[in-house]
Amino acid sequence: MELPKFLLGDNTDYPTAIFVVHTEYPRFIINLENDEVEWLEDFTQEDEKELEAEAENLIEQATAFYDREISRYEE
């Protein structure tokens, strides 16, 4: 199965949270309510250095995805 790069998620146990799931490496879930990120990968120290450079870009992409999806609902 081919998955989209980003998915929106919600959960009634967290009624104010908005989750964006990044399905490609490095996989993560971001809660846009508080910008908390949960990484779904195990990283080596070398990976962590590379991840630091890429993380900000990925989080910006996740936020842009959410904004795009919401604007489509409003249309």
C-alpha cells in the first residue's frame, strides 16, 4: 500500500490536539497544539546530527500540510 507523506489524525481522548503523521523516513507524529514531536524511529548519534538539520524543515512541511488541508475544508 502506498501512503501519503502526511496524514491528519485526531483522538477524542485529546479533544484539542491536532496530530500530523509523517509516514516517510524519519517517521514522526507532531501535535500541532503544542508542537510536541514523537519520533517513530531509533537514531544513532550520527543520525541525530543529520536529523537536527532536517527536523525543522520537516516540521514546517507538516504545518504547511495541515494549513493546506484546512483551507480545502473551508472551500
